[in-house]
Amino acid sequence: MAARRKNANARDASAKKPARRPSKSSTSEKANREFVSEAEEILERMSEDLADLADQRQTRNEVDPDLVNRIFRSAHSLKGLAGMFGLDGMGELAHHLEDILDGLRLGRIPIGSPAVDLLDDAVALLGVLMGDLDDADAQEKHLVEVSGLIGRIDAAVATPIPQSGEFDGLSLDPALLRALTEYEEHRLRESIRRGRELSLVDSTFEIIAFEEGLSEISSAIREIGEVISTLPSPGAAPESQIRFSLLVATDLPAGRLAERLDLSGVSVREVLPGTATEAVAVANVASAGGPTAPVAAPIGDVRNSQDAKSIDPSDPISAVEAPVAEPSEIESLRSISDTVRVDIRKLDELMTLVGELVIARNAIAGIASRLALEPDTAKIGTELTKTHRLLDRKLKELQAGVLDVRMVPLRQIFEKLSRVVRRLRRDHDKDIVLDFKGSDTELDKLIVEQLVDPLMHVVRNAFDHAIESAEEREAAGKAPGGSILVQAFQRGNHVVIEVVDDGRGIDPDRVRAIAETQGIVSPDDILTDKEKLDLIFAPGLSTRGEVSETSGRGVGMDVVRSNLAALGGVVDVSSVLGRGTTVTLTLPITLAIIQALIVSVGGERFAIPLNAVLETLLCEPKEIQRSEGREILNLRGEALDLRRLSREFGLKGGRQDGKQYVVVLGMGDQRVGLLVDELHGQQDTVIKPIKGPIRHIPGIAGATELGDQGVVLVIDVSFVIGDAARRKEAA
Amino acid sequence: MSTASRSTETRDWEAIARGAALSGTEGEGVESIRELLSFRLDDSPYAIPVERVREIVRLREVTHVPKVPDWVLGVVALRGEVVQVVDLRMRLGLPARERSRRSRIIVLHGDDDRITGVLVDAVDQVLRVSEEAFRAVSSAADLAAVTELCLQDGDFVSVVDLDRVLELRAD
């Protein structure tokens, strides 16, 4: 009985499996990753801003309105993001966060403990939701907390503080007052309550350059106060010019403010509380009619009514106000409207389609040349060849277009790195400057995603281990502060990323000594300095803490190497003792469609990515020389290490005439010659993953379909190139 | 390789298997019935749960893959995907045998992109078996991949535990 029950359970488990479709689970994971990285960034920024907010409230009992606005925008972005990924709970919570923040912004809710606590709780809960993204049960549970918190927020938002304090007696144009938004009114009220000096700054700009002029004057004012409102001013100005009135609250009287600003074309007027002027009379009328009542406009003299008209918010001219008042918000809105977010899976599908078209195109080429050879069909064959060429050209454009869409600048990762290093610097109190070059260099989105971890690892190594303490550095006659430079550039079909530090460097002999104690090399092995250095990539050696302490590098470098190999890239290290270390990552620009050289060994075909092939040559058996069991070839005076594909893959290779083709492979600074039996020309190929029980097949990067020739395996070039450590292992 | 035309004794197992896989086994209230796809290795009957089966295809040209265990026959292309094919005879330690016109690849669903093809000598039929007909295998030393048998018309059919078959050893 017991056995049967067990079987029944086993069956249940296996019955569930097909329901969970493999492709879906892995692709939604990918989408989630994209969401997580972006949402994490936003949450991180929010919690930093919230900490600042709490600080300001405690020390100054006042909060920078820009800070509240920034948090509001973060909540807004998060809401949009959650909506895009269908995460309702998170979206709902972010939406209610907006409610509190809006209330704070507009002064409807006091900046006190309930509001700030609610903000803290909401951001913390958002973090928890993010953490359990993959756990449906946990999400379900959290929903209860979400709705509880939302209830508390609703209660807080529902009881706004009464808005008090009208603008009676301010020497301000009523038309201007009417044009203020609710937020600006709140800021004005707040400034009056705090007893700050109000001024009206009038400035005139050339229309073509007014944006720079305005932002210059606004930022000058922000240093000492707050710009409550920026409005285009109706006054007489020459055709080519535009005038703006900035309502400003500072701690300086108008006269001092004018001195301080000292810009041409700017006049500063004091706004007096309660001065009886013509304007005040009108202002009274205006406020009696309510801030938005259009009835107020006809009252007052002719000039004033014109004023009112030109300041009407629906008027296109005064609409200019919007981008000036909240430039960053408008910018983000704009970027939403003219860019399209595309799921990378869709691009993958397009890419696969293009790849299949390429295979079909190859087949057409074959048919065309067969037709051209037959006298009867020669004419049709020639026409088909012409059409084929056109198809070929358009396909290439299509291919390039799709590839281009997948490209993203490295800046994205660089920003992440710089955030991490900022935090490290704060936590470890190490004076290290991180610089970037070439952040516009573009790479395939998928590669960029996979690159974050290894690159982070290399930079962290440099920060933690390579750069000495300030005392050590000064003793060695270096500047006390260290520097790390991350620079990227394109070289042919590859992107090279170098991480250069000016730390202590790596002592090759010490690396070797440690490798010996761990049995990675034997004491009899003769290694060049380069080969000793490369030992840091050997698995086993690198995970040991003491190595990193003494050598300055090497924690998890084997992981970095295997991560890069998975992307078809290589990692290389060079170091000058006492001067610093350079770690070089070389990556293909894209993985999607590649040109491949088709070769065969022992009758089996393989594809080699052409971007790694430097040249091919045919060599006689006697040209192959031996040294320490290695085979080498004299290639224009340089010793080229040879590797036999037949031996690597356990195949019966060799040609009857004894000659061998040599495919010279290069990646990073490494070169190797691969011996094969035959070359079969180039083909465009789409590399596909090999599905099945064996996850990683050594030496194989994937497989590709070649029209009529069936499936051909694609060689993992980084595996073939290998390094000193692996060669030792194999021997 | 075996591209011979469809022989008379071969029925359209693709349709049978797919239909059974689609109809599903749940929700009919008859919890005690299990559906198995039976096939042959040599002349002995074996079976696997039908819901693990994605499709059944004829043997096609298999590309040899170096540096993998010998029970991985190679890879085949299946509608744009490249999938490993496991030689089930080899995996179960049975002697090698010529492939025939009846040889088929049973393509299994797989989690995490581990879709796998399994080469068998011939595919028989879909069995509907009640729980009472199952017998646990008592000593499973060298029959580790077969964990239970089911009695069908007086004969025992070996039910293959696919997770064990496809599980990789640490080496």
C-alpha cells in the first residue's frame, strides 16, 4: 500500500511537469530580471531620498520640495513599471504612495510622523514584494499587508489639513495669482507662513536661447531660495524676445537678490505683503472670485484683462511654463511617448526568423547556380541569381536593423558599477576614484545583462584587494588615493572592456607558489611569467582568501572566466608589480547571427565563429614542430601553438596526403592554430542552444542548422584557446 | 538515416500520443486510471507516462556530439530547436541493436529547456491502466530506471522512471 501511495505521489509530481512549459518559465524569468533590476534601482533611490527627507525634517523641521517631487516621480515610475509587468499589488501600492506624496507636495497632509512612517512602510513593503517575486504563495500573503497599508494611506489622505491663508494684500498681479497651480499656491502660502522674502524676477531672453537663459537664472535662484512659479510675462518685448516672470521666495530682500543675481536683462521687484496699490485692489477682487474663476478677468482695467488672457493656462504661450517649471518630469513623460519598450524575447524571435530567412536564401543561391549550369534554364538561373542578390542585400539590411535594436550602450552597467563603488567607498572609507571611458560603446542587450556580474566582480576585486591602503601607497611613493579606470572600445567584431587599477600588482612567482601548494602545478613545471599570472584563472586556486590578500587579485576569477566563455568572450590579465593590474574582457558584439567557417574532421562538420578566425593555411606534416609534447608552427617567425580538433573531440582525423589545414584563432591577446581536415567555406548561422539532459558540453557553444546539411555543432573558441592552466590539466 | 516510407504496420502514433497528451488525465473523476505510452526495446514492452510525451518522430539524421556520455546519441533538429537524443537501450544497459524502420524518437517535455529525445525500437500504443495493475519493483539494483511494473493482459510492462533515466551523475 505504502509503495502505491508513493507511486501515486510520484505520478502527481511528474504529471505537473508538462503543464509548466519550459520556455515560458525561463523567459518570464528573463522578463522578471529586467523588471527587478530597474525596480531595485528605483527603490534604492527612494529609500535614499526618504532617509534624506527624515533627516531634513529633524534638523530643519522643513523639507526641500524638490526632494518630495523626486520621490513622487520615483513612485510614479515604479507604478508604471509594475503595471507593465502586470504586478497589480505593487502597482496599487505605488499608486497610493503617489497619493501621500501628492498630499505632501500640495500641503494637504502635514509632513509629520504618520505620513513619513507610511512612506517608510510602503517602501519597505515594496522591497519585500520584490524579493518574493517568484514566490506566488508569498505574494498572495503579502497582498493582505498591501491592502492593510493602503487602508492606512487612504485614511491619512482623506483628512487634509484645511488650506488657510489667502493672498490678500500681496502686491502681485491677480492674473499671475490666477495662473498658479495648486502646488505653486501651496508653495507660496508656505513661503509666506515662513516669513520669507518674496520677489518677482523679470527677465528677458532671446526666443532662440530662452531655455538656457531660464535654467541659468533658475539654478542661480535655487542656490539661495526657491522658484515658486515661472510664467511668461505679457509685457512689451521685441519680436525676437520673450519675457518671463519668476515668483521667487528667498531669505534675501529684493535689493540684495538683484545684486546676487547680477545678470543682464533681469530686474527684481519686491512683492510686498499688504501694500495698498492698484494691484492689491484687483488682487482682492481676484481672490474673491476664487483662484480659477474666469469671471475675474473682465474686472480691472483693459491692460489687466489682456494680461489675464495671455496668462490663461490653456493659452499656448503660457503653456511654455510647464517645461520650465518641471523640466525633469516633462522629460520623462516625453521619453515614454517616443520610445517603445520591447521585450527582448520578441527581438529573439525576430532574430530567429531572420536567421531562417538567411538559411532559405542560401538554398535559393544553390538552386540559382544549378539552374545557371543547365543550358535550358541558364536564363532563368541568371535572373534568379539577380533576384537573389537583391534579396541578399535587403536581408543584410534587415539583419543589421534588428541587431541595431538589440544594442544598448554600456553606460547602463557603468552606472551600476559606480553606484556600487560609491557605497563601497562609504562603507570602507577607501579613497578610490572610479573613472569610465567609452560608455557609449554598444553591445547586445543580452550580453550586457550577462556581463554585469563578471564586470562587477573584477571591479570589486580591484577595490577590495588590488589597491593598497593609503599608508602603503605613500610608502611606495604613490598618491594616497587609488584609481580604477574602466574603459570600453570596439575592436572589429568585438568589444573590449579594460579594468585598469594602479594598485600593488600581482607577483607571478607568488601566484605560482600558491598554485604549487595546492597541487595545480608541479614544482618541475617551467612557466613563463604570463603563464604564472594566468594561474589566477585556475579553478580551486582562486577561491582561497589568502591568495587574494597576497597577490592582490584572484577571488573568483575562474568564475569570471567561465561567465565570459559562456558569452563567447575571454578574459585576460596583465600586471606590473607595484604599478597596477589590467584585466581585459573581450566580447563579441552580438550572439544572434554570426558568420561561421565550416570545417570538417574525420567526416564530421563543425562551425567556427568567423569573428575568432584570423586566417587559414594549409601546412605540410613536416612543418609541425614539437616542444614539450606541444605542437607548434612557425607562423612568420612567431611560435603558434597548435591544437588538433580530432584529438580534442576524440575523432579519427587526418587527410590521405598528410597535410592539415590550420585555422588560426585569436581572441583577446591569445592565438592558437586549430588543425582540421577540410574547409567548407563561410555561412551565416544562428547559434541555438542544445536542449537536453546534458547542460554544458565542453568545447561546444551550441548548434546551427545549415540548410540541407542538417545540424552542425558550433565550436566554443574560448575552450579551444584555453590557457596555460588548462593545458597543464589536460597533460 | 531511416527515411524509408511509412510501413504498413506503423500507425500514426504522433496523433495518438498528442491527442492523449492534450486530453489530459485530470478532472475526469477517475483518479485511479493512468495513461502510459508503451514502446519496445528488443521485444520487451516498456512504458512512460503519456503526459511527459510532446511528440513522436521518425528517426532522422543524428549529429554526433563529442565528449558526452555514450548514451547520448547526438542531436537532432526539431522545428527550429536542437535537441539531444538519448539512446534508451544504452542507458538501460541493453545490448546495442541495429536501428530499424520502426525506430522512433519519443520527444519529452522538459523543464528548463531540457527537452529530450529518447530513441526506442518501436512505439506500440497508449495504455489506460488502473492503479490496481501496478506492482512496485522490489530489488532495483541494476534496474534502477524501472521502478514499477504494470500488468497488462497477463504480461508485465516495465514503467521507466524518466527522471532517473535523464538524471546526470555527478561525474
